[in-house]
Amino acid sequence: MKQFVVIGLGRFGSSIARTLYNLGYDVLGIDNNEEIIQALADSITHAVQADATDENTLKALGVRNFDVGIVSIGQDIQASILVTLILKELGIKFVVAKAQSELHGKVLYKIGADRVVFPERDMGVRVAHNLVSSNILDY
Ligand code: ATP
């Protein structure tokens, strides 16, 4: 069974973390905001308050043993880049990172992200496809 570590538990990260946990997976969530950690504590396997840009903290949490890492920090580009790099250097096979701009996405790929998502853009594309492929516009 795959194990997931989700870093940054804002709207996007917490949604991924809860969904994976509800699907039966082991989910470690990390965020530096204590309130966010408390709010999620009962909804995922482990919720830990920590600054994820600190490599030693991630090592101590055993992050290297996880199969998939999700970096869901958007606004703080520096933190997003540092965390993505650390996860790859720790040896996590598959790292998904959220980008807030094309350039941010390019950097994430260059430093080793296996997949980069642009939540608003990707969802816009999906909704558009959905609108024309379902029959709701045919009435
Ligand atoms: P969303 O759209 O998913 O709500 P966002 O991009 O608006 O997210 P951000 O401010 O990027 O939100 O942060 C997402 C989460 O990441 C926040 O809960 C924030 O506390 C957390 N976070 C930011 N920096 C770090 C860090 N260095 N270590 C751990 N968590 C962090």
C-alpha cells in the first residue's frame, strides 16, 4: 500500500490528504500552521506541525520512506522549490508539486518534480471539456 506525505495543507493539500486517507492510504500531513494541523488531526493518519524547508526535520519525520510526496505550497515559491528539492534528494520516487505560474512550474520540473499541477488552470480545462462532452449543453 502506497504511503503519501503531503506538505502544505491549504485548500489543495488538505483536499488531497483527506481524499487519500478516506481511500484507505497512509497520509502524513505537514504544515507550519498549528491551527491547520489541529483542524486536520483527526482526518488523516498523522498531522505534524513543522517547517518543511528544514531538511533535518523532514529526515527526522522519516519522510524518505514515503512513496509519493505532494508539495502543495503555492504562494511561497522559495519554500515550494526548497521542499521539492529536499524530497527528491531524500529519494522520494514520485513528487507532485503545485505551481502558481508557468515559470514556477518550469523551475519545479528542472529541480526534479515528477509532475507539476496548476490547480486553477487544470480545473478550468477539465470543466470546459466536461461542459462540451456531457450533454448538458444539448438541450
Ligand atoms: P491553497 O490554494 O491550496 O489554499 P495557497 O497556495 O493559497 O494554498 P499557501 O499560502 O501557498 O496557500 O500555503 C499552503 C499551506 O502551506 C499553508 O497552510 C501554509 O501554512 C503551508 N506552508 C507554507 N510554507 C510552509 C513551510 N515552509 N512548511 C510547512 N508548511 C508551509
